[in-house]
Amino acid sequence: MRTIKLGSSNLDVPIVAVGCMRIDSLDKKEAETFVQTALDEGANFFDHADIYGGGKCEEIFAEAVHMSPSVRENLILQSKCGIRQGQFDFSKEHILSSVDGILQRLNTDYLDILLLHRPDALVEPEEVAEAFDKLEASGKVRHFGVSNQKPMQIDLLKKYVKQPLVANQLQLSITNANMISNGVNVNMLIDESVDRDGSILDYCRLNDITVQPWSPFQYGFFEGVFLDNDKFPELNAEINNVAEAHGVSNTTIAIAWLLRHPANMQPVTGTMNVQRIKDCIKAGEVKLSREEWYAIYRAAGNKLP
């Protein structure tokens, strides 16, 4: 699979990350088949979080991949921490204890990347810095990043944290593309021009932070998928036309649309379907033309000024 550098690091990663949030929906054999399929296709980057399945997803993954030192050296593992029931927590104590739990469940000595999951209103960046220093010195975490954060929140962390923040996981799809649309509609008195994220896409590009789009097939906030959905007839017709022209599935085109953006994004899949994960990975072989990209963008209801 085609690779990119993760942020400012020297870590080469596949251009598609395999999200494991729903792996607890599979039985043991299905989980093994799913993980092995991804690996056979060259997708060795797996995204986790300590809250997925209450931690069960990380345990299931470790069992499915038959974790061992020889297996581990061929994997790139990312996990996230900071969400607790009824609150967010970026305290030093919680970050350190969370990582220990993640490592135990994944049956590994280290994470390639740790992301802070959702912004904590009570964050004390000095504590985050202390936690990151300790995790790096112990070898438990090699790279660090954030998730769902805007520029000023990242800058606040960067004032204290000495490690580069290499990734920012953000919700982005064809139908959830305000971070693109507000840049297209600059100086317009319409809703699409409202900058709701502090120009996070441009910020990440300027600061060598890899954007990892999550829920690349969802519309709204987990309201459902837009592919083959009667609510989006024009969009699906256009995606299907482009898919037919390239001889691939509509799933492949939805991911290829994100990959066509010059920000060198790394979409995070969420499917547990073997064929769909193959289709997602195949997007790395498809490059949409400018005309195709904009046709899909407009078909999603986005108007050009």
C-alpha cells in the first residue's frame, strides 16, 4: 500500500488506517479473518481507543492478530485516551494509567502513537507534558498527537509539550466537510462560510500534522452512512458514475475523495466487513481528477460561490 510520513515524524504509515472501534461485534474467527485480510492488503496501521468496547476491542484485536514480538514488529498501533464516563480527563495520572491499560490489553510493550481523544476543558498542559515525557522516556509511546482539537488548543499544548504532535483525528467525510467548505466560501454571507474549527485543515498542513478523518462514510454525528442512502440520491448517482469510470466500488471512491485532497490525509475506516475494508484500501490506487472531485463535492449539496 502507498504510504505517507506521519506528520513531522519519520514514521511511514499506510494511507488508510484500520479503525477497530467495532471489532467487538465480531466473533473470534471473524476477527481473525478481518485483521488478517487487512494485513494481507498491506494495511498494518490499526487505530484503537481505550473506550472502544470498554477496552474489549483492544483485547479482541490482540487475540485476533495472535500478538507476539515477531507479530508486533510488523504492526503500527495507535490508541487514544482521555474520555471517561461523564467527563474528559487529560490529567497526568489518567494519561499514564490509561496507557498502561492499553498496553496490557494489546499485549505489547509500546504504542507507536498515542492521541488525546477529546478536548478536556480542565486540561493543564504542564501535566500533559509531564505524562508525555515519562511515556517517551520509558519507551511506552513513540509518537504523540491529538484528536478533535482546533488550532489554539494544539498551540496551548505545544507551549509545554516538547514532542511533535504528529496527527489530529477529525470528523470528515463528503457530507461532513465544513473544514473544506469554509475555505471555499471565504468572505461569503452564508452558513458554509462560517469557520467552526479555526481553519484546522490549513493549520495542520502548515504545522506538518497529519489529519486522520474519522467516520468517512457518515453524515451528521453517527446518523448513518450516505452511500446507497435514499436521502442522498444526487450524491450517490455521482459517486456511482465515478466508481464505474474507475472500475471500483462506491466505497473506494468515498475514500479516494479524501485522499485526493493535497493535505495527505490518512482516513480511518470503521467497517468490519472484509470486502469493504479491501475496497477502502484500494482507494490508494485511485486518483480522482479535479473535475471528479468537484462533481462529487457539488453533488453532496455544496455550492461554489
